[in-house]
Amino acid sequence: MNKGRSILRSWLPMAFIITAMCAVVYLVVQQVLRQGANDPQIQMAEDAATILAAGGSAESVLPAGKIELTRSVAPFIVVFNESGNPIASSALLNGEMPILPAGVFDYVRQHGEDRITWQPQPGVRMATVVVNSNANGSGFVMAGRSLREVEKRVDQLSMETGILWLLTILGSLVVMGFSDIFLSPGRSNVQSSNLLK
């Protein structure tokens, strides 16, 4: 019993370090995946705002064709007026132009931009970038795209990190146990005594 407690006491710090390292790796990779999901939308929203500021129409900044947000992973743009009402959109949500919460526009009015995960309904999550436009009758531009594929990668990362953590934890416990059994001072003394006989 004392031997088992000794092994456990020696192993716990190692288990903590392994757990902390796996958690750090997961968080870093998860954040890289999530933040990377914003990259195309940043350019799209800023370019659209620039075109609008130069006198372009709301329709001129939209990608070709319309998509349904509940089914498509294609990027999209929505242009809102100063009151936050949509005036042009390349995306539809259940057949209607999408509407954002008023708090998003309040934040963008103060800071010029907001990057949010927008979930208009269960099962529909978007990585969106909203910028202030204030040109040509438009107040805001939102560029977005579905997080479906990114979230699949995050789920896979969770599973792989969990398996790696479990295997490493069990492996370290086994190695610690064998090390304590075969490299303990008592066993070395017994082996030395047998060699001297």
C-alpha cells in the first residue's frame, strides 16, 4: 500500500504537467482555427466599406448570387442602413434578409468594427465581421461565413487531444510504476548482494 502511495505521489506532478500541456496545445490550436475563420471576412467587409465610401451602391459590393445561411458555407455580405436595417444582402436566412441584434451596431458605432460569432438560430453559426460604413445611405457592412467546417476541425482536435492526453497519462503512470519497481534502491541492494555471493 505504501509503495502504491509513493508511486502515486511521484506521478501526480507529472500528470498535472501533462494535463496542462495538452490544455495549452488545445487552446492555442483552437484559437488559431477560430481566429483564422475571420480572415476572409475582414477583407470583404473593409473592401465593401471602401467601395461604398467612394460612392458605390449597396448592391455593387455583394458577391454574385444569393445563398441560404441554413445550408451554405459560402461567404456573404449584408449591408445595413444607419438604423441597423438590412438594405442589401447576398444571404438569406429562411428566405429573409438577416437581422443583427441592435447591440452589435451600438458597439460598432463606438469602435468602428466588431468580430463576433453570430448564431441566428440553433445549428447556424457564423464567423462575422461588422464595420462602420456611413456612406451612400448605408451605415454598416457585415461579411460572414459558416463556422460548420471550422467546428468540425475543432471537434476533431478535441478528440485527438483527449486521446493523446489519456495515452500519455496512462503511459506515464506505467513508466513511473516500472521505474519504481526496477530502479528502487532496495531492489538494487538485493541485486548487488546476489552478485557478491
